[in-house]
Amino acid sequence: MHVLQACLQVISRPSRVMITRFPRMYTTVVVALTVGFLTANVNSAIAADPAVLFLDRVAKEAIQATRSQSPSALQGVIARYADAPAIGAYALGDYRNRLEPADREAYNAGMVRFIGRYAATEAPKYPILRVTFTPEVRQTRAGTIVDSNVVMQDGTNYDVAWLLTKSGNSYRIRDAQVLSFWLTSFLKKLFEDYIGQNNGSVKALVMVLQRH
């Protein structure tokens, strides 16, 4: 079964076989980033840099949303703090110019629901002990990077880099990197593969995201 279709079925009907249907690296990245970040006990030490304080605030809201076990609550956090337009455009890859302007809002909203539902489904399976943010940030051409360390309750730990873009006086989360892989690259592969299997129709992706 196609990976995206499998995921959409799982977020509608949770299943223990979910993990086996994903490429191992994709699952590792999603657990360490999307699920791990949203379920962690965050080190809330005062940090001078606004970017670090931003992530600390987002994490606290995400923790509350996760404890509610409500996919819509997680989707709300993602919608408020993720750079959804930029992520969505990148995830379409070579097909981005085929997205009709009239479908853009529905596509971005569907993508947010997709990520939020997956996180809500998988979060309870991967308990996280803590997330610690590095006080210093790194400035790059792509944006501001905040480094962190995610420690799972089984002792496994991941160094995670968060890429932020400026949004007025605050920030938005543009991407995250673990094990040298950027999260959006996996979302891009999922979406491109689905579109390719549907004769290059971006509309087909928009429609399936709207249904779930």
C-alpha cells in the first residue's frame, strides 16, 4: 500500500502496524521531531535569545495539546507556529506550480491536519523524558537555527536542529533536522510519490487530504 494512503488510514483507524509501513528513517525522524517535541518535558531555563524562548513557549502549548489527546488541539499548535505555506510549497517539489491558487488554502489546511493527526496517533507510543534547548542560536541564510537534544525514556537521544523563519516580531518553525536529515524532505517524498501515482495531479492530493 502506498505510504501516504497507509498513513491516512492509520490516522483514521489507529493500528499497531503503522510503524512497519513507513521507511525506518522516516519513522525515526517523525518520532524524534513531531512526536518527541510534542510530548516532551522541556527544560524551561531562561534563555536570552528570543528564538529559544519562542520554542520553549511552543513546546509548553504542545504539551498541553498532547495531554488532551485531541488531534484538533495539536493541529491548532501546528497551524499557529509552523510556517505552513513554506512547508507546503516545498513538499510539492516539482509539482508546486500545478497547485491551483484556489486550492492553496485547502491544501495547507489538509497538510496541517495530516501532520497533527499522525502526531496524535503516535505520541503515546514514544514517551520522551526531556528536551533541552541550547541557549545560543545559529544564523544561516535559510533562517535561525536552534539546537536541542531529545532524550527518550529508554535512554535513546537525538540531537535536533530547529530551523525558524521570522514572522513579524516572532518566528515560525520551518523545518527540523535529526541524523542529518531534514523532516520536510520526507514529507516531500510522500507527497511527490502520491502525486506521481495519480498522473501528476496535485488536485488528487488536495482531495485526499481534505477527506481526512
